[in-house]
Amino acid sequence: MSSVEEIEELPNSVSDAVEEERAVSDNVEGDVEDDEPQRGGGYVFYRNRREWADLEPVPQDDGPNPVVKIAYSDRFTDVYDYFRALLKNDEKSERAFALTAEAIDLNAANYTVWHYRRVLLQALEKDLREEMKYISDIIEDQPKNYQVWHHRRMVVEWLNDPSEELQFIAEILSQDAKNYHAWQHRQWVIQTYNLWDGELEYVEELLEEDVRNNSAWNQRHFVITHTSTYSSPEVLEREVQYSIKQIKKAPHNESAWNYLKGILQPGGLSSYPGLLEQVEELRESFCSPYLLGFMVDFFEDTLETNNTKYSQTATLNKALELCELLAEEKDNIRREYWRYVARSLQSKYGSGEIPSPPSSNPAPMEQQETPNND
């Protein structure tokens, strides 16, 4: 007897039981997607929840012929279809608030969801302290998410309480000291609530840990610009010497050179007494492209302001020598840039023709042409 015949000869009761089991199995498969577990084991689609039966989901409209249609998961599609339905109806309810958390869990960079959540926070008079805890958890998981940082700013404004912000931001920066979003939020908190005390010391701690932390250098400039400013000769001298001290630790660190140039540019690089001598002294110990580039900027400022005891020709030749040294040896990856700078200087301050390449180790200004007595 064949196997088929055996099944056909089963008693009616057994056959009925088999058919019933198949029917149950078919119903389960029809209600739940293959890749999503049932309640108790995971996610239940909103379309299968009785408490959401009153809401008509709104599918995403990608147009009639989407070029590259995103392959959203079934769960993502389900959540956001119902989110759009809530948004369309302008529903302000606890279930809407709960759904925003699920939508954020799927895509924490969706600005519209965060905006709607803020609307619900106010409409439902939710506990903003609890919301701050929620935000902190998300930032710790996604510290470079712009939308959540903006949401945090709004809630801090509503609370009018920045007391926990600096410590929280410091913890985030301890994981990544160059997190732009954290620094942006820190600057806003400090400036909005006048929390300048101790910030310069905090920045110095970061620079002691990593002198190459360009974000900390930027914060140093931000703090001083908004407090003491650089207008005081004492502050400017302190910052120049601080920069040179840090440069000695890491001569090839561009951040410190940029800071030094930035604080001196308003008054002119060549107007700061003794600066060239200090830089040339540094050059005796090391010769980084940033040092040479700073010297080119110094000589260009000298030519622009005619603030030199040497002739303009000697100053121009010095700048051109440095450009050639950078182009051929010290920074040849930017060879064309430095040659462009040389052509620009020659065109503006010289005869229009660039002299033949000088020696690769030009002498200090004191050893060049006689002073300009004009």
C-alpha cells in the first residue's frame, strides 16, 4: 500500500484533526509576517492591534515611478504609516506619544517625529525630567545625531534649567572629544545661561590630554572672545606664549598654529613685537610646514602693512624662498598651492617675474639685505 493510500485510509477523526491543525497554521501565517514574531515573542503590527483599528494608515508616497525605492522593513513601514495617520489627524494622545518613541527607535534622525513629540510633550503636559532621561539615553547611544541634540536644547529651554548640561556634555566628550554636536550644545548652554566660570580651565585639561584637539582650541577662542577678549595686551601675550608652549610639544600640530594666527590676525601678524624672532628660534629645533606657512603669512602681512625695518624686496624674496621650500620639499603635496601663493605675491609686490629658485635653507632676515632706511 502506498503512503498516499495510507493517509486516505486514516479514520475520519484523525483526518479532521490534521485539517484543523493546517487551518490554524494558515491563520497564524496570515496574521503575522514571516520575519516578525507574535506578541510575547516580539513585535505586533499596528494594523493587527484592536486599539488602533479606528485609524487608517497613510502609506508613504514615493510618487508613481520612484527611481530608487528604499526597501523598508515591514515593521518600519507599519510604524510610519500609522505615524503619518496620527500627524494627518493632528491627534494628541498617549498612544501617539508612545508611537513617537517607536518611530524614533527605528529612525532617530527623523526631524518630523521629534517635532511632533515636542507638540505632544506640551499638549499632554508630560514630565520633562523624564523626557531628559529619555533624551540622555538616546544621545549616549547616538551621540552625533543632530535632531536629538536640538530636542534636548528645546527641553532645557522649557525647563529653564541647565544645571546638568555641562557635566552631561563632558561625559559625552570623554567618549569623543571632537564631537561637533556636543560642542555646539555646550557653547549654546554656556552663552545662554552665562556659565563661563571654569570653562577655560576645562579646555586646558582637554588640551593637556590631547594638544591636537582642534575642537578644544576652538572652544578656547570662543571663551576668551566672549569674556576677557584679546584686546588686552596681557591676555594676548599670555595666549601667544601659551600657543608657542603647545607648539613645542607637537610642532606638526596645525591646530596650535591656526590658533596663534587667528588671535594675531586682527592686529596684524607683523605688528606683534618679537614674534618673528620667536618663530625663527623654533625653526632651529624643527621645521614643520605649518611653521613655514605661518612665516609666509607673516611676511605677506609685512608687505601689506610695510611694517618692517628691511626693504620690501628682501621681505618679498624671503617669502618666495619659503614658498619654494614648501613646494619642493616640506609640503610638496600642495606644491601647486604654494606656487600660486608665490605668483600672487610676486604679482602684487614684485616686478611680476618670480626669481630663480633659492637655496633650500634660506637665511634668517637679519642675515639678508641691509635695512630699509627710506
